[in-house]
Amino acid sequence: MENKIKRYLNRNIRLYNKCNKKCLRQRSRVYQENVEKLKEIYSDFCIRFNNLNNLAFEKCSLEAFRRRMGDTGFFISFDYEILMNYYYIDFYDPDLVDFPLRFLVHLPLNFYKDLQNKWKETKNKDEIIKIIDCFYLKSDLFEIIKSRCKDLENIISSFRLDVIKELKICFEKEYYTSATLLSVTQTEGILWDFAKYLNRKNIRIFKIKGSKIKQRYYPYEWDYDNKKYKNLKASGYPEYSKREILSARMLLEKTRLGEYFYSQVYNYLIDEFYDERCDLAHGNLLSDRNTALKAILCLYSVLLSIKISL
């Protein structure tokens, strides 16, 4: 265990420095988060595993945890006790930073880890998406998505249910580019819906200015490293930035909205999701079934993340 932690830590540090030199901001942030978490785990490892009796107890507890959770729909989170961090140590493997389905944190844990291992083995995106395709053929994914939308009816716009119906038609008729674009734009719209909901709950995400016809949004900037607002007035309340929010990516990066999502979902949304979205929107990329399914699953993952966060 100790050697694995050190190996992952050193590789993440090297890749973080490499990305910094190439100005790959989003990717370097992921490596930085991995480094910080691995340092925490290693520190705790040294404290807790300093004698054989303690080590034996922890190992028995871990085996009991594995048997208990099995293939249930256990949601992956890195905020639980250290025992779970040992079980999830492979999630900080730098080879998984570009895992294309990392946002699927709602999957049963063993199935999720099988997908990760398959990715490390093949680095073939289409192959692992085909596995997911077979998994969801057993259920009506669109009905599940509509159900999640109804669960969040006080948060998201009511017309999104109608869009989901159109999305299903496009996908079933094999209009995959249309289905992908609908999925991506609805995902962005839902992020904005959720941000506005948090604002109404007096959780400061952005300041709204302008008329009802043309509203502008200015972020209350959030420091993700220190978990607090960046600019505070003398009164202790945050001051909004004068730089307008122009995209869903900027909404996630500049405000505390990203705090409400699992790190895997958040990192995917500010990285590949937005890059692929721009290529599709500008006509630089045609979609296929796998790309469309990936976009639909991301939409579902965002809906589920919002539900879990409340």
C-alpha cells in the first residue's frame, strides 16, 4: 500500500509540473487535487499503520466493508472515513485522469472499477462505452432521466421534460449529432438552473444585473483550495467580481457551484465536456452512437449529482 501511494504521488507530481509548463490549466488542477489527496492519505497511513495490531484491525475492517457493499449502488465519494480512501486508492492513479466515463459515479462500485481497469488496459473509449451501452439496455434510460427531472421540478425549468422527449426520439432514430447537441445544451442549462436555485436559497453564486430581457451574471468568486469566497467585504459578506460569467465552464470554475458535484463530475465538466461541446456546436465534429450515449449519461449524472447534493 505504501509503495503504491508513493508511486501514484510521484507520477501525479511529475504530470502536474508537465501540464503547468504547457499551460494545461484544467488538467493540471486534477493532478494537483490528486497530489493533495494522496498526501493526506499517506500522512494518515503513517499515523494509523505504525503497528501490526492496528494494521490487522484495519485490514479486517476493509474486508468487511467490501463484503457489505459488494455490487450495490454505492455512490463514490472521497469525503468519507480513511477506510474508504484505502479502498479507493486506485482512483488517484494518474492513468485514470483522462478516463472518459469518470463522471459515472452513480454506478455500482465494482462495475465502475471494472470500467476503469478496462480503460487502463485498452485506452479505447468506444470499447468501454459499448459496455455501458449493454448495461443500460436493461432499463429505459430516458424514463430514468425524466424521473430525475420530476424529482428536481422546483429547481430546473419545466420545459426540459419536453426536450428529453425530443432527445429520446433523436437517439432512437439515430440522429446522433442532434441527440448529442441536445444533451450537452440541456446539461449546461441545468447547471444554470441549479445556480439560480442556490442563489434563491441565499447561497451566493452570482450577482444578477440588467433587465429581465438581457440579464448579466457576475460571480462571487470561490477559492476551491481554501473552501471560501475570495473577495470579502469588511462586513464579512462576499463581493462579486466585475468580470461577467460568459459560459457554463466559467460558472463552474469561478463560483462555488462546483462544490456541489463529485470531483470526477466537476473535472469532466470543465475539461473534455466543454471542449467536445465547442467542437460539436461549431460543426467541427460529427457524433456517433457512442458520443451521443456519453453525452446523455453525463446529463443524467449531473441530474443525479444535484439530487444527492440537496
